[in-house]
Amino acid sequence: MINVFQPSLGEEELAAVAEVFKSDWLGHGPRTKDFEAAFARHIGVPADNVVFISSATDGLFLTTELLGLGPQDDVVLPSISFVGAANAVAATGARPVFCDVDRHTLNPSAEDVERSLTPRTRAVLPLHYGGHPGAIDDIARLCRERGITLIEDAACAVTSAVDGRACGTFGDLAVWSFDAMKILVTGDGGMLYARDPGAAQRVRALAYHGLDQFSGRSRSAKVPRRWWELSVRDFGHRMIGNDLTAAIGGVQLRRLPEFQRRRQAVVEAYDELLAGIPGVRLPPRPPAGHTTSGYFYWVQLPPAIRDRVAADLLDRGVYTTFRYPPLHRVPAYRAETDLPGADRAAESTLLLPVHQSLDDADVRTVATGFRDAVERAAAAART
């Protein structure tokens, strides 16, 4: 089976894990701090403003808790988004308000967001779809003008940027995902960024039982008197990262440039091999100044044949999928609202395999199979 997503792990990651084993310290410790510092350099922010956590979803829950959202609040987010984002809002009692997206880019515009604002809107939570930055600079400007908190779901955007500025640093808070299907993987894990250093400090406490003091192995021999006594000011959780996964993440971060070069080569090959198929629309090209991680490669085709093409490819050993089903159609969040861009995108979009482990033969297999599947499905639809 040619997978849609697949991590790239090898001897370097194994060696890093072995070093952690030798240290006899697997929990939150020096390697966690090193990974946080390296990721902070990667996105161009101070190290104290990023926190390595157990998952990006936990990060979203932490951001909504940090803001103190409640039943009196609304949060605007695109309907084409991961359900974890809506869950993080709803869990506080706040109301997720879904905005539309462009049917081709699957990202919202600032106008889409603005149309969905209410007098109760406390935050906006956009996703960088497939790693494409979208209109994040315009959305950030809108939020600043309205005094609304901007939370960036940068789960798919680990190398995405606008004019050299990393996605995730346009807003007040952001999360990245390092789960087993992402570009940079730690097995499970994520990173949270808070623009306000005080907010980052509180996130650290919330992520570890509400404890004020650092809890973990330190390189410094200096420890407070009666270090075992607790100073708890918040009802926190246990959502911290650890040295085992951080060691993997540190290696993956160093390898990220090679991952991106291969992914870009795969995207360019698809663009060439899939050009000119009747009725098929290829992914949008990033506008000038935009850099995308290329996490998704999506094609759009007539809704009447989309599912048939997916089934045909599966029979050939090529796995495809669609991410993410419109949240305003999900039973838990069903909303009587008209979002034609999201609905149209959901009916016509298919994600093809794209990851750095694909070789040239895999890419040709996917492209040839897709062309043939579209021709067969279109012929069947005409009869």
C-alpha cells in the first residue's frame, strides 16, 4: 500500500533514543529544553515562549483554558478544520462558530472570518490547510483591529511562512503537531507558542498539574530549599513532552530541510504528471512570498466520480483520503448555516499520497493510477 502519510525515521533517531536510555532519564528534562530552544530558533521566537507538549490537540485545549473561555463566548474557526479544534472550544462551554472557506484553497479569507464575527467573539482559530499559509496576515490584521485573540492551528505548517515569517507567529497563540502522520514526528507530541511570555509561563504550569516550579531534571545543581513542596495556583493537567520524544524531535528538526526538498520534488512531479486531466483541478500554487510545507497534495474532481476514483485507487494499493469533513455537518456540531465553499470542497477534494519516503516509482504509480481511475470513472458516469 502506498500511504497518504508516512514518517521518515532511521538510525539517527534510534541513536538519539539510545542516548536517552543511557541517561536513565526519560521524562521532562534537558533534551526537552534543547528541543524547545531548537524549535524556537526554527520559527524565530524566544525559547521561553514555546512549550513542548503531549499533542497539538492538548495545546488547543490549553489555549482555550488559558483564555478563560466560557458559555458567554464565541470562537470563529473554518468549517474545514480538525475536530479537535472545535472540541477544545466546546469543552469550555463556548460556542464554535464556523466560517466558510475558499473551495479551492480550503482556507478562509479575512472576509469569511469577518462575516462570522459576533459581539461575543473572543478568539479566531484558523487552520493553515495542508500547510498553505492562506490569508493569515489579513486575518491577523483583522483580529488586531477588533481586539480579538488569534490562535493559529499550525499543525500542518511546520515549515510554512509568509515573506520569511513563520506561520504560527502571526497571532497570540499557536500549536504545531508532531504526531505519527506529520512531517516532523515524535510519535505523539506538539509545540505551543505564546507571544506573551507571561502566558507561556502559565501554559507551562497548566501543562503540568498547575505547578509553579520547574519539575524535571535540571543541568543546574541549584535547587530550591524543600524542593518537594508544591506551589499550585491552577488546576492543571499532565500534557508535557518528555526527553524520549524530544530526542526524536531534535533529530527530525535537523532533517527537516531534506524532508522538505523531497516533498517539493514530489509535488513538482505530480504537477507535471497530472496536468491536463479533464475535469481535474490541481492544488493552488502558493502566491508570491508564501512558503508551504506541502503537507497535503489535493486534487479536485467532479463529485459524481470522486468516491469511485478513491475506491479504484484503493484497489490498486494507493490509499487516498479527504481531510477534513466540514464541522458544520458533523452531528455533534451540526449548524443550520450556509457555507457553500466548504460544502463544495468536501464533495470534490481528494488527498493523494505525499511524503518524503515516496520514491519516483511510487509517484509515477500514483499518477498513472489516478489518470486511469478518472478516465474509468468518467466513462462509467456517462453510461
